[in-house]
Amino acid sequence: MVQKTFADLEYDGKKRKTRRERFLERMEALIPWERLEARIAPVYPKGGSKGRQPYPLAVMLRVHCVQLFYNLSDPAMEDMLYEVESVRRFTGVRLDKVPDETTILNFRRRLEHHELGRGLFEEINAHLAEQGLSLKEGTIIDASIIAAPPSTKNRAGSRDPEMHQTKKGNQWFFGMKLHIATDDVLGIVHSLETTAANVHDLTPTEALLHGEESRVWTDAGYQGIEKRPAHRDREVEWHVAMRPGKRKQMDDDDPILGIERCKSRIRAKVEHPFRLVKQVFGYTKVRYRGLAKNTQRLALLLGFSNLMTAEPCLR
């Protein structure tokens, strides 16, 4: 047992919990830590009798999660460990042994190299399935643009070649697209793909559908999806939204307009993961060059969003 310092005792006696403390307590209860650690353990260094011992896997996983919760760089994560007592308690780090930014970087790169962002996303979904939270009858598909820096004032002197610009309405965007598919009852994300921003929303849809759904919901950008060779033989009900221009021409008492409103209410569930990723976890702009690293980060963020979405149903 580690003896508490006077600073620890003073912290224990404070009168108010901060929002950060409440959020970390919430994530502590939601995340299946043992399951995630077991997924990483085969590729994590064990250490030996000689040389420097690695930090415990449980500590580094929690440090990595906090880094994603607050969208921090590696140096900023190290600074937070030194400055914020609630984060040290959540991660199990003590002031006399704080992982430096290189250690944090190496752990993240290990996860990226072994594509464990997707792996941990799959583990979280398997955990939710064991809780009875895996409905597969209906799927909602949507995509959202995540911005990338358009400037060429960098070491390479160029934009990221894997990011592209696209026009949405009357505005141009440069970056990538996150394509997701969610369950139409619970709103839990079961599939994700990433592309450059100029790739049409229809292109990755084959990879997003798991094949067991009997109905698919999309917005008007997916018009003609049922005619694509990859989907022509699917025995599903396609609920594709009407184009906005056509809806505006309809009378308010038209029954078809009521059907369209019903479709919109169902499709709204797919917007919740985007809100959590962008507004709660702050990932409105890519942190790395290339799609691969951003994909691994987004996969784990979507895993966290699934846990938060399913929180009322978890036992």
C-alpha cells in the first residue's frame, strides 16, 4: 500500500468534485478495462530482469484514453499528468514516476502499428453484445467531414496527399470523411470506414453493411444506393430520404411528407456518435497526416461513444 502524502490528504478533503472528476469516474465505470488490456497484452513488452522495466499496461492504456478524451498532444498529455491530480489518480500515475512524452508516443505508435484502435473498438462492441446490446435488424448510414490543415507551411511543404477538398452546399472543405453505420434502435456504431473528403458517400457503403440487416436508412446523399451492383441482390428495405428541393415543393398536409419526417427521426440516431466525437472529445480536426493514424484514433473514440450511448442500458 502506498502511503498518502499531505497533498493527497488535502485533495481527499476538498469539498467539490470537478466536471473532469465526474467525467473520469463515468468512463472508469463504463470502459471494460480488463478486456481491452487482454487485447493489447500480446504485443506489449513484458520486460526482463535487466534494463528498464516498461510501465504497467493498465497505466499506459489509461494514459492513452485520457489523451483521447481531451484530444491532447503527447507533450500536453505529459504536462497534464504533472499538473492534474484527478488525472493521476485515474491513470494510476504518481508524481515520482510520470511517463514522458516519448513513452506516450511509443505506446500510441504500438497501437497504430498493430491496428489496435479498430481492435479495441471491436472489443467494446463485443462487451456490449454480451450485455444484450447488439441489434442487427436495421442500419443507419451517414458520413461526416473532418477538417485537415490546408496550409503548405510545414516540413514537407505540401498538403497531406491523402486529404482532399470537397464542396458541400456553397462551402469548400479540406480533409477526410468518417463513414459510419449504426443500429437503428440503439444508435450504436457497428462499422466505420474513412476516406478522403472528395470520395462520394456511396463508395464505402458495401463495407459498412454487415449483411444481416433487413432495413437500411440513409439521407438524400445516398440516392440510387439500391441500384449499385454491390447492393442489387440485398433483400433489404431501402429507406432513402427525399431530396430537400423536392420536399420543399410538397404541401404541409401531404402524407408523404409525414413519412419523410418519420425517416428523419430515425436517422437522427446516427448524428449522436458524430456529436460525441466532435464536441465531447474535440476531434473536429485531424491530428495526424494520413488516414491510417486518424482511423485508429477515430475507431477508439467511436468505441467510447458506443459506451456512452449504451450507458442507460448497461447493467
